[in-house]
Amino acid sequence: MSFDRRFELPNFDDMDVDLTACENCDFECGTIGYCLDECGENYIICTLFMDKGYNIANKDWGRSSDGKLIPGVEIYKNQTQKFMKAMSKLGHTCTTYNHPLGKSYLNTVIIDGGVEPIDLALDFLEMEAIK
Ligand SMILES: [Zn+2]
């Protein structure tokens, strides 16, 4: 087991997604290749990013200027510019947030003012990979 694994990997055969858990769920499990109910949002976000060459990505929260918690994705700082560029090509605007006591090599990217990252799964699937 690798040191940075935060969750158990489900065992899927290729893109054959088990959609039995998808009742009452409008997430595009079949398109994304992972079922939200089966895998959880952080697993899906992390996997989609890693497929594009990112080291790691985790659902995270930043803070707006008036102190509200807003969802975002925590990634490596040195991959942030590329991510923001890839997302801007898809029509999204990103800002970064640094946790006051956070790890210096990570930051949180807020997309379109705080869209839930899992709602952008299709865009993460489409975005340009890191070279
Ligand atoms: Zn599902």
C-alpha cells in the first residue's frame, strides 16, 4: 500500500461501472466511469486528476473574503497554473486559496467562485493533461 492512499480502491473491471447504486442519483456515473455512491466524491476527483498527470487532488475548502467556507480542490502549487489554464480553456475561472497553516506546497483552487468539484467531474475528464 502506498503511503499517500487515503481510501480503499474499488475493484472495477475496466469501464464496466456497476450502476445498481445509482437509483435516485443524477451523477453521470457511466460517463465518468465511476459511480458516486460506490466510490465517493474524493476518490473520483482524485482519480480524474491523477489520470491527467496530477500528483494528487483532494476535495477541500477555502474561505471567501467574508469568511464563508467554499468548496475547492487541493492540489500541488507547482501544478496549479496548468490546472487553471486547462480549466479556463473549458470556460471556468479559478482562484487560489492558501490555508494559513497549510502545507507550503499545496493550495486550494476554487472554481467559478465555489462550484462543488464533483459537479465538474465531466470537465476534469475533458481537461488537458499535464505534460
Ligand atoms: Zn451512481
